[in-house]
Amino acid sequence: MLRLVVFATLLVALEAGDWFYGRPRPDAWTQGGVWPLPQKISYGENNRSIDPKNFDIVFDDNTGCDYLVHAKQTYKKWMFPFKNSADHSGADEFILEVKLKTACPRTQKVPPSDMNEHYTLSIKETGHAFLEADEIWGALRGLESFSHLIWFCNKCHKYRIRTVEIDDKPRFPVRGYMIDTSRHFLSVNTIKRQIDLMAQNKLNVLHWHIVDSESFPYESRTFPDLHKKGAYSTRHFYSQKQVTNVINHARLRGVRVMAEFDTPGHMGSWQGQPGILADCFDEHQKKTDLPNLIDPTKQENFEFLEKFFKEILEVFQDDYLHLGGDEVSFWIEECWSRNPVVKAFMEKKGINGTVELENYYFQNLEGLLHKVLPKNKRILYWQEVFDQNKPPKDAIVHVWKGNTLAEQMTEMTHVTAAGHQAILSSCWYLNYIHYGPDWKEGDGKFYYCDPRGFNGTEEQKNLVLGGIVAMWGEFVDATNIEARTWPRASSVAERLWSDPEQTKDAEVAWPRLHEFRCRMLARGFRAEPNNAPDFCPQEWEDEYPPHV
């Protein structure tokens, strides 16, 4: 385990202005700054003390709401991480009243894609605070904001809270984080920690890229040989119970879980289903050992996909299902163009070229999915399906390619001009990092990338649903995913939540982000330095010797 070392004193305050080499001061942090920045926030002139032992959160008529019961337990711990250091003798009672306009959901239904996350928060000098939300999702976001307004005063050894008026809601409905559990397996606890951090950053969609070429770690109850023959080992897969556990963990935090099962490429680990993959051949027409594309000539493969996705839709009940569709061109020549069975099939069907064959595959896939898709379910594809094919009009296009901001925004223009809703990931690949404050550097990366920053009509820009930060797993596992993600993803969280007119300058945002990074550390999460030499009132110390 890891524990925190609390500094009793801070460095002597430096004079205003830059520090050595023009860097920000190492103690440049706000006190009670909210991250992401609310749409409307007005601080009062005075702050007041708040005693952890004399503080309570009360609900109107939603006392049995499991969302609120869990949130109360969590936030009363996270708000006050240094209880042994605080002296609140004689402090007055402080009450936070939470009111929902719509009753708390009584069933364990997953958060909907149209969740209402609006809330208002008022904190008075009198020791009363009022949080009101249209739905439970707004209440959860408001509780997070309330927790940001509390800080520990090292000089007076007391917790203080800002007086404030907030009226807040997200800019985009999709604010996501993608994990890849095929290249490196992530334990359930590791995934849960990332979900906790997502909620702290007001991100609301976990994009679970659960399988890929390398391994198939999902336990299918319909086709158990998929994980038995496709997972790295008998220990490296997610049982049905574990998947449900992750989904419920996310639900209580207002986080959706969108599964991705990528086809027709990236399927090398699906060999537990006999005949699913097309044979592949090198330039000498010698069969290769690692097939990675589906065999679209077999009707039984489509029948398998119908049964498989019927199960997936029952397990992952989110409004969105991601069907991948990327990088098929990597294997087309080897697995389709050189495959004699596939070539004969194309001739028989009058299919002119592999692009038409890919269209044939997606048309058949969409036809069978319509038999099992609930009415509210939306399908997502990576952008290649749009670029090379004709996805259904209601398909959402996930943009991920483009070496420059101009290329990325051009794709957003094309997608929305065709009438498709779009989600952007291109400028938020967290696994591509470099040494330095990369969250604020580069042309349109991280903090400075706006999903609506393309040339288009207002109607086109309204088709942008938001964005998803991506953490691909080739060189990422449980040892480094957390620190590599946070607080880089925090910068994207603000871009997707906050008013762009109020969040133009990363240098202005840094003191709030610095405080927020320190807050994540205080709560027990690894958030690495990402700006310059600095420090937090608390730092990590690894337990030694390590627990075995």
C-alpha cells in the first residue's frame, strides 16, 4: 500500500511572478478552486471554517437512494483527508442539503446517454449549503464541486470552505476515457480506481476496449471458448460477475460503461470460435500464422456474431455499443486479396474489390444487429467506416486519425457535413506523452483542442457529442496507467465540461489544476507532476519493505 506524508509547514511564500527559468512558482495553487471550471461561479468575500466532526450531508426525501448513500460515505472521507492534523474546537455545525427535482432511480439501471447533469450550489457564511439538481447525475457532479471548495489551512490547522454561488452543467454530453485491456490486462480494482478518478474529473463515459488482436479477456457465457483460447492465461479474463461489478461501480458514480468489440479487423484473439478468421497469405502465397480479419464468406460467422452481440447487449446495457471498424486495410491484402476462397466468393457475388467486400460485411453486420438492438441503442464506428464505407445515418463516428490539428478538424468537418454525430479522440492520445508539460503544449493538443474548432455551420457543430481521451495499452498496465493518465486527462475534462471563453489560457488554469492534482494525491490516487518543479502539501511515500 501507499501512504501520505503530510507537511506541517509550506515553503516560504515567494514574491509574485515567475520562478526560476520562467516556470510557475512551486506553490502556485488556488484554495478552493473547482475543476473543471463551472459554467457560472461567483465566490463570496468571506470563507469559513468547517469541522469534519460537525458536518453532515442531508437529503430531502431520497434517504434510501443508493447513489446518495454511497456518495455521502465517499465524500465525507475525501473532503477531509487530514483529520488528525485539524483543530476545530468550538466550530459550528455545517449542513449541506441536497435536493433532487426528480426522484432518485430505485432500480439499478445504468446512466442514460441523455443524463441531466445540471446543478446549482449555494454555500452561505451561516454554515448552510444548498445543492439542487434536476436528476441524480447533477447531484453527484455538485457533490464533487462542493468537495473542491474545501481546503486545509496549514497555518490555522483548520479546514476552510469557500462561500460561493454556482450554476453549472457540462458543455458536452460525452466526456470519456478509453482503457485497453487486451494488450495489457488491468485488474478490476485498477479499473475501479480509474472510474473513481473519472467521477472526480466529471468524466462520464468509460470506453472499454475490452478485446483486441492480442488477447480476448471477456468471459462469454454463450461462447466460453473465446476467453479460454483467447485470453493470455486462465487468470487474465473478466468473469460475468466482475463485468457486472465494474458496471455497477461506475453506475453509482454517474459513469456509463460503453463496450467496444472491434470487427472485422483486430480479431486475432477470437480463434476460440472455429472458422471465424480468414486464412492469410504472404507475397509467396504461403499461409501465415497470425490471421487477424474475419472470414466474410461464411454465413455461419454472421450467425455467430448475431448470438454473440445479443449477449453483449444484455451484459452491457449502455445506450452506446462500439463496433470498431478501424485499420482493416492493414490486413486486407494478406487475408482477403490473397485468399483464394475469398477471391472466389467475391467473383461469385460480383463484388468489385475489397472496399466493396468491407461494405458487404458491415451491411450484413448491421442487418443482423437490427434484429437484436434495443430501440434506444446507438452504434459507434471508428472513422474508417465513414471514410471508406457508408455507415447508417444514425451511426456515431469516432474520429481518431490525423497527424495535425488541421487534419483532425477536416475530418470533423466531413463527418458532420454528412449528418453524422461525432466524437473526437485524435488530439487526446494519453499513451503518446513526452517529458514536459505536454498537457498545455503543441498545436491543439490536450487543453487547447476543441472538438467544435472546425470550419462548419452551427448545425454541424451541434452534431459534436464530445470527446474521449484514449489510453492504449501497448506499454501501459496497472503499474503506470494511473499516473500517466492523471492529471493529463483532467485538462481534457475541463475542455469538455467548461465554457471555452473562460478557459482559453492554460497558464491561468494551472493553479487550479495544481490544487486539483494535490487533491487527487490526498485522496490516495497517483497523479504525476505535469507542469514544472512543484510540490503538494502531501506527497507519496511507498511502503517499505513492500507487502508480499
